Amino acid sequence: MNNYHQALEPDQIYHFFSRAVGNEKMFLSNENYLFFLKKLKQHTASVCSFYSYTLIPNHFHLLGRIHDEETIIRHFKEVKKTEFDFLQHSLHDFIMERFSNCLNSYTKAFNKMHKRKGSLFMDYIRRSKVENDSDFTSFVWYIHKNAVHHKLTKSIGEWKFDSYNSILSSAPTDLLRADVLEWFNGKESYIKFHQQPLHPKIDIIDL
């Protein structure tokens, strides 16, 4: 599950994550968090849809499903102005390019706003493929308890920059809200699941 450099495949679900270089922070204001989400949508919506996310001062986690092959190839043609050739082109490279463009665009704006130079993120975005039902549940759980794990809040649902409350809301969203609620058998079960005790010693991922 922790093959951080594996190829991205159409119709597959992945946990994506990255962190700031060194001891730096990638989010210094509410505006930064919101701008990152805007850039994420702008650059990746044509290749990926997301189930959940959390943005922490020095790192982020996303759980997303890569679109089907036909959709990605159609977007490739729109962006590259050429036909997709399986002998010459790579779906994985094109998808990763969308994510890289997101991080690069955010970095440029962040550097300009905060008068800094150089890289902001630790290498390229890492990913872990969801291999089974347990993986999906674990990643949603880990993402939503991340702020508590890092002692930013005391309870799940208190952090403003994750998807926990967006899943429960009736406000418009680009998240795969219905899929998440169906997975947990409705809102009540979703809430109950997230009220279970936290056990930091068994965390499967830590940045």
C-alpha cells in the first residue's frame, strides 16, 4: 500500500500526500488554504475527483479517484492539441503533470505573496493505491483525524480545512460526498465511525 512512486491508473483510488520542505509551512493564512483548494480544482478536476482531504500547516492529504481512460485521453487532446498515442504518451505522466502544475502554480503564488524563493514542496506528490475496502476506510479515517493527530484540534470536525464537515453538509461541493456517505451507510454511521477513540500508535502513515 505504501509504494509512494507507483504509476497512476485510470479508475483507481489513491491517497495523495506531500509536505513542505524542511521545517517550512505551506499554509500561513486562511487565504493560503482556500487558494490551494482553488488551484487543486483548477488543475486536477479533469483527471481526478476527491472523496476527502485535509490541509495541515506543513502538509496535505487527499483521497481521490482517477477518472476513466476515455475522459483522461479527451482532456489530453484538449491540452496537448494532439491525438493520444499509447506508444508515445503515458497516461500516468499526463496525470502527474496535472498535479505537478497544481503544486508549481501554488508555489509561485505563495512565494510572491510571502516574498520567498525556491521550492516549497518535498519532491513530487506521493501516492498510495487503495487496494481493498479496508484501505479506503483507513484513509478516510486517517485524513479526518489528522488535525487531531497533530494536536491542532481536540476532536474530529473542529478543523476548518478538511472534508469532514463538507461530507455532512448539504451545500454544493465537488467532493464525492454521496459516495462517501453510501460507503459508511449514511450520515449517522459516518458520524459514529469518526467518534471512535484515536489510537496514534497504529497510524499507518505519518509525514
